[in-house]
Amino acid sequence: MISLASLMEESLQIAWDYLERTGEIDDNWLASRYLGDAIELMIRQGQRSRLVLSNRAISAYLKFRNANIVDVKPERVLR
């Protein structure tokens, strides 16, 4: 069984690697914070699949980034 901290770290790394490879990260701090918040929220809601966590975080981040909205919280995009 994987710890929640490891689950968070691995899911974040998967999302980060994908977004970095595709050139979607403009602001490292903002991307890191947004992805971390999104993944933490989903873990708190009971999600335990690394791929689901990372894919949903990627999707939420891309929606956030493409909307050009400064204050979009992950819970609004992850509905």
C-alpha cells in the first residue's frame, strides 16, 4: 500500500512531466501550486489512482491556463 504522501508526489510528478514535455508550463510556481491543490483535493475526496489523479489534474490545469483567469480554484474546474 502506498502512502498518501507518495501518492501525491507520484501523481504530481506524472502531471508535471507531461505538461513540461508538451510545453504547457509558463509559470513553474503557479503550475506546481495548481496541480498540487487539485491532486490534494481529489485525494481528500477518496481518489487513489495515480493515473486518474494526474490526468484530472492535467485537464483542470489546462482549462485553468486556457481560460486566462487568475483566480480559478481547482475545486471549480474539477466538478
